[in-house]
Amino acid sequence: MNSNAYLSSYFSGEYQPKAHNYTKALFGEEYVYRAGTIGTVADKTAYGYVKAYQNDNNLQIRGAEIDRLASGCTGVKRTTGQHPGGIIVIPDYMDVYDFTPIQFPADDRNSEWKTTHFDFHSIHDNVLKLDILGHDDPTVIRMLQDLSGIDPKTIPTDDPEVMKIFSGTESLGVTAEQINCKTGTFGIPEFGTKFVRQMLEDTKPTTFSELVQISGLSHGTDVWLGNAQELIHNNICNLSEVIGCRDDIMVYLIYQGLDPSFAFKIMESVRKGKGLSDDMEEEMRKNEVPEWYIDSCKKIKYMFPKAHAAAYVLMAVRIAYFKVHHPLLYYAAYFTVRAEDFDVDAMVKGSHSIKAVIDEISGKGLDASTKEKNLLTVMELAYEMVERGFSFQKVDLYKSSATEFIIEGNALIPPFNSIPGLGTNAALNIVRSREDGEFLSKEDLQQRGKVSKTIMEYLDNHGCLAGMPDQNQLSLF
């Protein structure tokens, strides 16, 4: 048996289903199963059930009894689902039923996959688990390759103009005041969040290895805040010297003279958040490991592996290359793949309108909804794009794609699915119906494109239907 066997890998979201199906070819269909999930009744939902039961039956129930009934419903199975990437592999000399019951998702006997609903913590020391996860970054890089013809593997990892965006905005041709950000990393994976942008401001990295260090610091728990950040701030050590990734501990301790297997043991203890034993500290002091380093190890709860950090940074730098040197291609790919919430009207009207949306959402602070926070991220990038001298055109009935932003001159034409409430299927319907020729009227578009009344009103207000008659005109000549 393979103890604690676990492999994690990322694929483009578009390719993920193929990677999943390939496991059937590798191991055999009767040995691979999707990791199932069980959705249970939450506290508030259970309370709602009891209140509804009380109202339906005209009962008067005491508060303590309501709590008792609700607690009896809490945690009961409500739905079953599937983990987005988890696949359990059964050894070929055993049977799945030796480990776990299985089911068809939603009891659909024609489903492509069967799922297991066994508690994973009870079986993870016995069976192999593959995490074949979907990721947007490879999809973005593929789209950039298709648009530019540049092989991403040929992009340098030390381009000076690209490196500048991690410490300033100069290579984007805008000032920090213009875009209200001291770095040029809006929309760069792993480096675009407020938390990591603040780290970049504190450390001002200039090399690829320093970016790997920051990726490790930002993914760890109690590695940066209250730890490395203070050490750098107090000039005790610099960015390259602090503990960033778990590998750094082992390599550094071996370099200091510790026995390699003991150095590995210390690294494993620290990265799992177990701190240092007395004999570990004693051995470190014996080999002249500084006190700040020992203290830093004791604070850490979780650490990122260096290879994982390097893979993230490699993708980030490749995407950043396009942001600096091929900006319109970058923005087209970003908005197409990563963005879900848009305010197309504001984007079309330019920087003043985009800034108004940004200020409105920012003004709400913590009261902003998740949808608004997602929109804010998109609008900050749209604002940067416009400040760099580019623009957005209106959704165009004949030029717009169903799902992709299209480049025309110095502008981007938004797709149909960027319209609020217009899903991908509806967008594809409009594009398909265009193939049968020009729309004669709004009525014609509504019927051929299967467009709802609400979407028709939006298209009209957005200016897409200018000059189009309401109904088909019958000509007598």
C-alpha cells in the first residue's frame, strides 16, 4: 500500500475533462472514481425547516424544542456532488468495494463517472488520490500564444521591462497616481491581489528568484505577517535571506553543516506547523544557525514547496511579458478567460465612467458583495487599459464574438456574454443566427437569435440596435 499517496497537478480548465478521462485509459475504468462530496443541512437551513414545519401545522413550539429539532436536522445529507478535480485510484489487485461504497452522481446510471462518498481522511493512507485541477493561467497563456504566434517557452524570465512592473508602473507608460497602484501587477496571477501588491511594495523585487521567494511567502501561513515582514522591516535580514519556501530550510541547514536527513526532518516539522523540538534547536545552535532563524521556524504553520512557487512565477512572468510588450493581446486574453463580471456600459464610456464604478465599490469597503469585489478587480484593469491609451467599443451585433474579446485597431470589442444576464448559450445562439444573413428588424433578431425581452432592451439601450426597425417591413414593390 502507498502511504499518504497524493499527486496534485494543474491543467487548463478547457483541457481538464480530457486529463480526467485519460486516467481511465491509464488505470482502467473500474479502478478510477471521482471523489464525491456530500452537502449537509446547515444550522440556519435546519432552523428554517423547523419554523416552516411549525407554521404549516399551526403549532406553538418552545424555543428549546425548536433548537432541539433544528440540531437533529443539522448535518443530515442534503445533496451529493463531485470534487472539482479529485480522483481516487484503486490498486489493480483489489476491488473498489474493499475500500468504499460507490454511486452514480445524482443517481444517473448513464453518468460518465462513478463517485465515492467515503470519508477521505479514512482512506487517504491506503489509496492514491490525484488532484487534476483546472486553472485559468494555462488557458490565458494558450490564448496569448494563438493571438501572437509567440511560443511562451521562448519568453525570457529576466526581461528588464517586465521585471519593473513588480516594483513600479514605469514600463506600462502610466504613473502610480494615474492607476492608483504603486506596482504594474493588476491582473498578473498571484501578484495582483492587494495583499501581494503590498508585499511587492515592501520588498521591491528585481529578480526571478525574489519573485519565487515572494510566492512562497504569500502562500505560507505565519511566514510573512508577523515573521519575515518584521525581519526585513527591522533590517535583521533581506528578502533573499528570510525563509520563503520549505526547501530553503533543508538546503540552508545542510549548508550550515547539519546532517542532511536531520535537516529534512526539521524542514518537515516546520512546514507542517509542528515547530522545533529541543534536540532540533540544540543541533541548529551547535551549527551556528542565528537565533532569528530559529525563532522564525517556530512561528511557521504551513509552507509552500519551491517547485510549486517557481511554476506559478513562471506563468506569471510569461503573462506579464505580454502585458508589457503586447498590451492589447494581454487585455483581450484576461477579459476573455479570467473575468466574469462586467459593466460594459461604463467600460465603453471611458476612464471617467470606469473610475466612478471603482470609487462606488471601493466606498462600500467590507460591505461590498462578492460580485462587486469581482467587478472591482475587472474595472481596475479596464481603467489601467484605458489610461494606457486603449479603449472599449460597444458590443457589436455583427462583429462581437459569443465569448471572446476581439481586437480592432486600438480597441477591444466585447463579446455578447459580457452583457449582464446573457449567458454563453444565448450568446452562441445570436452568433449562429447571424450566419443566416442580416437581421431585418428587432423582431427578426428576437426570433432568430432566441433573445429575451430583457436582453433586447439592454442591447437597445447599449446602442447595438441603432437604426433597426421594430418589425419586418413588407415591401409592395
